[in-house]
Amino acid sequence: MRPRLLPVFFGESIQVDPEPEHEIRCNSEVTYASERHFRDKVFYAPVPTVTAYSETIVAAPNCTWRSYRSQLTLEPRPRALRYRSTTIIFPKLARSSFRTTLRCSLGRPRRSFSASLRLQPCGDPAPAPAAL
């Protein structure tokens, strides 16, 4: 019997200076049943007005993973001061390692931030987690 992979919490963040005098928080949230929970947090200063928001989600049948893209348009267009994304993964037929890359261009040379995650099998199968 194969050991079961436990649900894993994974987060990544990137921050760009200078720090704002005060901050505005814009949140978007998508929940895919109990498989995955995704939330964006983008911080801006001074006070911008949200003029458009778009989100694209691609889901393949019989597949645990989803492809997503979020875009928030603000006027006047400030530079993002901090960006953070958090993903909670509830694997079904998951691999033991994953890699995420965030590419960011904020009026400066392009920056890239990468994070990797490795899952470890647990000893005893745990009960399924409650839906978020």
C-alpha cells in the first residue's frame, strides 16, 4: 500500500521598495472544491481606483491541477509595492515535488522569483480535510 500524501500549505512572496506611507489591499479568491484554495494579495499606495479586474481559469477533466491568471487594473497606475500569493494544496494523484515561478516587471529590469515544494509521505493515512 502506497503511503498517502498529506495536505500541504505553501506560500511565496515578493516585495519591492520603497515602502508606502499607507497601503490599499485588493483581494481576489478562488476556491476549487476541496482540492485547492488560492488567494491573491496586491498592495498599492497612494490610493488608486480599481477600473478593471479579469481572471482566467483553465480546468482539465480528470486533473487535480488548474491553470489560473489574474489581472487587476488600477488608475492611476501605481507600481506594485508588494505581491503575495498563497496556495493550499490537497493532492489527489500528486507528484512529490512542484516548482512555481513568478516573473515581475515593475518599470525596472525583469525580476524572477522561484519557489519549490516537496511533499513527504505520512505514516498513517489521515482523515480527509474539511472543505474550506
